[in-house]
Amino acid sequence: MSRRDNPLGRGTLRVSELAFGAAGIGNLFTPVSDAQAERAVLAAWESGVRYFDTAPHYGLGLSERRLGAALRGLPRDEYVLSTKVGRLLRPRTEAAGDDLAHGFAVPATHERVWDFSADGVRGSLEASLERLGLDRVDIVYLHDPDDHTEQALTQAYPALEALRAEGVVGAIGVGMNQAGLLARFVRETDVDAVLLAGRYSLLDQRGLDDLLPLAAGRGVGVVVGGVFNSGLLADPRPGATFDYVTAPDGVLARALALKTVCEDHGVPLRAAALRFPFGHRAVTSVLVGARSAAEAQDAAAMLRTHVPAALWGELKERGLLPADVPTPEGTD
């Protein structure tokens, strides 16, 4: 199938509009077999996805191992791979049950140790390359430095900048589920990209307050994750999750109203949720997690779905989107 590739920030790297988020194949919340994980990755590839994202955090390295194994037979120069630094994985000396306290259905064979030092960055990346079975990654993100801001700015970021200068990585960035601190990194550093999770969606446009205009002005690419807000916009119903907790009644009601308007225009809510971020010129790619071939195929099909300009207009008229929010008028 044809696909769209967009430049990531100021550099030469280009990424597919749809990116594969590999937390799910790291057994996020529920186990996935090796075979299911491989089928999910290959289905994404066959659907045109050429950007894959993972992290040591996801399943205590399981996501990286599975993603690397699934990509191993594919042409390395035809896809972009990102991983993250900030959490080192250290073996536990004693068995400690499972890792579900951190969201992953895997044995707790390792513990996560926060480390945004220069040595921590290099050690983390070296371990990631070993798990992936690759000699390079294309993008490295500082992962959730919320409580480690100063160390991330003064130690981890310069280490990544040096690795970029050495050609070890092609691009560097920061990934978080808040926009404010990402904006600080965009202002104070020379990152190529930011990964913004959950803060630029049909239900939450806080990324528009400062980060997105700033990124556009500085030529920083924005990858948007969490467009379904952890599930609510994929299937709004009582008990659905919003930002990893049960959706409050008011938020659920708004999601159901969004769904009704979309259905009136013959568009699945998932399709509108995936297309919405591209209304802003800073947005380069949308990252969607998939744990099965069916989920990967569905995401690609939804992004290909035509979303008429009239739908965005009605959402604004009904107050379900701010009147001044940029929308991808008439795109498909």
C-alpha cells in the first residue's frame, strides 16, 4: 500500500505517518505470545508502517527483544526505530513475582533504576542494542524525566547530543505525557523531536497551549501518542479507561458525544481520533500501540479513512472541540 512519510524535525530522517508503539508486545497489562507479537509487527509493516517505537521499560526489555526479532528479516534502511533511556534494568537477586505493579504481565526478573547520567544513557543504549540485536537505533528519547529534570537537562541531554554528533544515533528527543516540561526541552536544547503522549487528542488539547506552536517555530518534530487516551476514544463505554483510570462520567459523556457526531458523518471515532493531530503542522507522526495483527491492521485502515471537513466543523459548533483548534480540513 502507499504511505506518507514526513520529515522529523530539521534533520534528514523521515518517518511514516503511522508509527507502531511496541508497549503492547511487551505484555502491557496482559500476556502476548512471541508469535502474536511477531504477527503484529509484520502486519504493521505490510500496512505501510515504517516507524517502530519501543523502550527498556516495556516488559523489562521484552518489547525490545520481540521487536528486534520481528524486524530482523526486514531491510534495515527502510524503517526507523526509536527506543528510550532513563531507566536502567538491573537483575534482581531473588524472585519477586510479576511486574504488574508497573503495568506489565512479565516476571519481575529485573528492577528499574532511574538514571539520567551520561554513563546511564550510554549504558542503557548499549543494553538496548543488545536486546534489539541491532548495531544502531535511529531515534533515542529521554523517557519520562518528570522527576529528574535537572539531571536530564545537564547530563543525559548532552550525552545524547554527543552520540548524535558521533553518528551513533540519528536523532534525539524527549518523550513524556505532559506538555509543559517538553516545551522547556524544546526551548533550552537542540532536540530533533518530542513524543507527546495523551496531551493532543480529541479529548485533551493541552499540547496546543505552548508546546506545539513552539515546536513548529523551532523546527522540532512532534510525534503524538495516546490519541485514544488509553482506550476511551477507541471504545467509549461505561468502565472504559481514560489516562489509565476509569473515565469520569463527564469525560465519558463527551467521548460518547464525539462518537455520535462521527457516526452521523459515517466516520468511526477511531479514525477521527487518529487523524485529528495532523491538523497541526508540527505533528509528524501518530504512534499507536498494537498487540495483535488485527489491531495493527485496524489502525492503518482507520488512518486511511476519509474524514470530511464538515465533521470537524460540527464538532466545533457543538463545543466538542475549541473553535480555534487547527483541524485537518478535508484531508484523508
